[in-house]
Amino acid sequence: MNHFELFDLPVALDIDLVALKNNFLKLQQQYHPDKAVDKEQALIQSSDINQAYKTLSNVDSRAAYMLALKKQDHHLDQSIHDFEFLQSALEIREQLDEASTPSELDLLKNEVNQWIDGLIREFKIDYNDEDWSEARDTVRKLRFFQRVLNDIDKAEDQLLDEDSFDLDDDF
């Protein structure tokens, strides 16, 4: 059974994330080790359910998994060779390094999400056309932007932590 079947979802890049979470919670409850007779087997099943949920929760790993189902996921760890993309990626990283306010981070997040939306459209076309080389390249780019989004979230958290700390606070 593949991850999509496990959560009773179609094999697609666009999935119902609410249904994914609801099915995940039901499965976790069903296979919880504390409720099982065979605790070791339940622990394995619970771990598999967690991994499947993690994979399908993010668009980049979901796309990579779709390629894996078609046995087209080889060389996903290779670097990106698209020079224009690499230039844009460098600019976005520089913007992140220079961002010092929540509004700057929010603007950057919006820009990254626009990139991701475009890459999602590209992946769907490449996947449907069985253009596996391009689909793999798109997954690499999606992974890059997912890491950027994670770094933006970290930067936002750091700004919030800095804003909440004041030397004049009473200890």
C-alpha cells in the first residue's frame, strides 16, 4: 500500500490537507502502541504512518514520492543546473540574509510562494507528460524553496524572540 492509499487519497500533487490530517489522526489512534496487543508491530506501523504523513504533508516531498511511485526518483540529490534559477535563488538567499523586519520577511515569503506555485504548475505538466527529467529538476527546485520557507520561518521566530526580549524587563 502506498502513502496515498494509506490515507485514502488520490495520487496527486493537489491533495486535501485537512483530509490527510484527519486520516492521519484516525490511523494513529487505531495503531497506537498503547492500545495494541503486539506493541512492537504497532510501533512499526505507527512509525510508518508518521513517515507517510510527513512525506505527503509537504509539496516537495509529495512530488518526489509521486516520482518514486513511477520509479523516476533517481538522482534527485543532484544539484540544479539551471543558471537563471540559480541566480534567482542566490538573490532570494541574499534578501533573506538582509531582511530585518517582519514585513520584509513577509514580502519574501510571498515571493517564494509565487515561485512554488509556478513550480507546482510545471511539475503537474511534466508529470502528466511523463517528462521525468524535467519533473525531477522541478522537484529539486521545490526542495530548495521549501528550505527557504523553513529558513524564513526561523528568521521570523528570531525576530519575535528579539522583540520580546528587553533589557529593561524585570527578572
